[in-house]
Amino acid sequence: MRTALSQDGTPIAYERTGEGPPLVLVSGATCTHEADMPLAAELAGEHTVHVYDRRGRGGSGDTAPYAVAREVEDLAAVIDAAGGEAQVFGISSGGALALEAAASGVPVSRVAVYEVPYSDDPGVRAGSGAYSAELNRLLSAGDRAGAVGLFLRRVGMPEEELPGMRHAPFWKGMETLAPTLAYDDAVIGGGDLPAARLARIDQPVLVVCGGAGPEWWRDTGRSIAAAVRHGRYETLEGQEHRVEPTALAPVLRDFFA
């Protein structure tokens, strides 16, 4: 792992693989850079792919107080280490961060995102404020297991499956990352699609959603593509939120070529 230094002094750990124009991958909630390594391997033939641990995860540091602007600076530090400008792909909340970086003037040449969790659907957005409040309460009380369970219920996991999940090998890792759930929540900003902010993005943007998930993902994806100045939308048939790297990589190769 290499290290880039963010503007506030926080060390950001990243790994580099492949050869070609620089591409940075931004992970979603409860993930370290390792979750992006299979996709990085698919893209390494055409790009020098940089995968990094977002603040508070894996080998990266964390400096209080948290602010979304600091995460934008973290991404900017990795891009600077990659050569000063890069193409960027972000998944889920990582996609929201990638879009915010582009809107903030970070030197991003192209942006691709997969299923960014904004929504104008009242049913989807219902309870977002209550979720944020309860998440912060649980984290303040040191109840990391409770915070992870709350997040999993929020993303649709049936209640009856949660007890079994607590005995899964990956559960401890999710508890370790639990404080960063509040960071993801802040990046998404309550779930409102920030149309005015997105309109500031002048770079080409590709928005991809899976064809096998709920329709609101695709509705949101089309709205994001319409909000930016140079947006394109694609549906990846047969894929859900946990997208297969082998299915996603050809679409990204075409866009980033």
C-alpha cells in the first residue's frame, strides 16, 4: 500500500495496479479498497487503477471532525498521486462522492457511477431523517453492532436474517467500519438528488444501474444523467446493487477508452 497525504494531514492508503491512463475507484459503504480489487483487476489492462481506503477505513487515517469536504480532499490527494488528473468511478455512496468531487472542481476528466442512492421516491426516502438520528445515537453510545444492523435493515435486509449475520466471518469487519456509516450518510445528504449541484459538473458522466433491482434505482440514475451537462445512462441487465465486476467492466472500458 502507498500513502497520499490529504489536505488536513490525514494519510490515505491506496494501491495501484495496471498500466495506462490513471483511473481511481471509490468504494461504497462498509467497504475498504479490497472490495474494489476484482474490478481493478478487470480494468488493469487499459488503466493504471488506483483503489484506496476512504477515511476511517483500512489503512487510512481519520481526523475529526468529519466533513464531506475532507473526503473530497482525500480523493483529490489520490488523484494528485496518480498524476494530477484522473478518470473516476464510484459505486453507491462512493458514486455520490465522485460526483461531489467533480462538482467541487477536483481535476477529474470523466466520471462513471453505479447506483448512487439518491431518490425522489417518497417511499424510498421515508425515514431518512429518523435513520440518521438513530445511527448517530447508536454510534455515540458505542453500539457498533446496532449501527450495522440499522444500516442493513435500511438497505433492505429482512429482520429474520440479521441474527445469523452476526455470526458471519465478515461481521467483525463491518463493526470496525461502523463509524464510517455516518460518513456515507453525510455524503448522500439525506437522499435528495442535488440537481443544482450536479448541474455544475461539466465533465462527461456515465450513470449505470442494474436491471434486476428495484425500478427506483433506474429512475434515479436517469435523473442524475439528466441533471449533469453531459450525462449518459445505461442499464446493466441482470445486475443488482452488488454488481458483478465482469459485467460492469466492459461498460467502463468503453466509457473510459
